[in-house]
Amino acid sequence: MLKLHLEELEMYERLQKDCLNNMARICDESYMDAIELLVTIPGIKQKSAMTILSELGYILSSFRTSSSLAGWAGLRPRNEESAGRIKSRKIMHGNKFLRVILVQCAWGASRNKLSRLGMKFDELRKRMSSQKALVAIARKLLVIIWNVLTKREPYKA
């Protein structure tokens, strides 16, 4: 029984490797310039750039502003206030796959203490929980991604 489970695990690992290789080949053929632009952003590497492109697409003309993109991704906080009482500040529903990869990239960016995003994370963590600060950094990353892909210029720290 254990041998069958090991063979199944090897099969899934082989399929995952094949899918990643196919994804890399397709991105190299069609979206190499966009990936090169995204990799200039701190916290984003090759695999995460491919995942972000697969969720967002190459042309962001359907999003007029970075705020509309953040709202679509579900990274814009809600502001439910009535009679001076704040009801909720939870983030909105949106593309959960994009949100997950952006939060992972935000972790990577926040670990680099010399980058602007790392310094901003440390500044935010002093006044809020690290999870909330991480979502704020993920939103900043998404705004940077929108600017990089619409202007077609690499990120300059």
C-alpha cells in the first residue's frame, strides 16, 4: 500500500513539473517582456510573475486605475461606517488566487529590510498586526504591478 502511495506521489510531482515547464515555455514565447518587467519588483520572482500574468493578463486596459484593480483583486479595504461607528474593515471578496500569490510576494518583499516595501512593512507593523500590514504591502505590490505593466517601464526603487 505504501509503495502505491509513493508511486502516486511521484506521478503528481512529475505532472506538476511538466505543468510548470509548459507554463514557462508559453510565457517565454509570448510574455517574456512582461515577466522581465515584473521581476524587477522586489518580492516577485519568475514563478510568481508567471502566476500573476496568468491571473491578470498582459494588457490591463480594462482597469482604468490601480484602485479599480485593487478592488477587483479584493485588496481594497471596505469602509462600513454608520453614525460614526466603524462596522468592518475586512478586505473585499475578489480573485483569491491573485490575492494569495500577492501575499506570498509581500512576504518576500517585507523580508528585504533595505527595500521601500520592507521599510513600509516595519512601519505598518508598529501600529497594526503583521497580517494586516502584509495585506497592505500586497496592495502596494498590486499598484506597482499596475504601473509597471501599463507604463511598460521597469520598477525603480
